[in-house]
Amino acid sequence: MNLRRFILGAAAAAPMLIAMAGTAQADTVSPDAAKAFITQSGKQLVGIVNSTSGTQKGQQLRQLVNQIVAVDQVGDYVLGRYVNVVTPQQHQDFQTLFHQLLSYNITYQINAYQGISFTVNGATLQGNDMVVDTTITAPGKAPADVGWAVDNIGGAPKIIDVIVAGTSLRITTRNDYASVISDNGGQVSALLTAMQKQIDKLSAAQ
């Protein structure tokens, strides 16, 4: 397992991180507020990774993800244009699977890590998002520069994307999901089936 895979998992790592849905509204976060949020989130992540193991680590990571990532909004973003054609039941099923898959991916990718460090650098406005630049290091690995896109969701800062080596993980995931649906005749049900199979595989491995 390399540091890039850790980062992809930690994104809430999920390689899975904005289209706003329902009543949630996104507002630009100030640079100082964004840096403070990512600093605190990073401390929590490092604390979990470096001090716990096994089932306890997985539970704490899943709780942290739900606290710091706008999972519902990211889910609608990666579903893309299909969010307008799914049935209410399909949309509910998708969000449930997305939450589970994000949590399992994070736990699977970083469960074995120890000794990581997390340094917050600067924050810049990119489009409508405030992106906080950080450096993540782990023993025996080269430092990795990671950008965390933060928006104000429902009155609180939340992570809505992660940029690794110039690549947006939410865009990559949206393209991957669209390909699955397109390759199966436009059927969203095919994506739901594929997501469930991935969850089953990750669950069995933990």
C-alpha cells in the first residue's frame, strides 16, 4: 500500500468527493476558516490512524467522515446528470450505498497506516471552493501534496473534493460512474449493483 492509496482512501479519500441538493446551500469559506477546519480535521485523522487499530479504527474513521465530508452533496455530484432521472427509491439506494462505500474504502485503504503527519500550508480560492493545500507524510514515503476543497454547507465547513497530483477525485469518480451506467444501456440499477458488489468485497476483506 503506498501513500497515494492512503490519500485516495482518506479523501473521503474517498476517491469519491458540488452540486447542492435539497435545502443545503454552499457558501465560500474564508481562507482562515478553511485552514482551521482542515487543521482540526487533519489532527483528528492523524490521531485515529496513529493511535487505534482494527475495528475501533474503522468505526472512528467512519464517524469522522460523516462529520467532515458533505457526503450527500458529493454523492449527488458524482451521480451527475443521472440525479435528474433516477427514481426516488434509486436515489435513496444510491446515497445509502455511497455512504457505505466511502466508509469502507477509507477504512480499507488506511487501516494499516501508522506514523503519518499532516501539515497545512496555504488556502486559495479556486472557482467557488476554498482549497487548502497540505502536505502528508508517512514513514518511508515521499511527501505528498494534497488539496482539500472546502465549502460552507448548511452553516458549517465541509470537505467537498480532494485534489491529488492535480486530479479532482469527485470528477474522476463521476466519470467512472457515468461509464458504468453508459456501458449498461443507461441503467442506473447497474451502478447500484456494481457498488453493492464492491461493498461486499471490501467488507469481506476487513
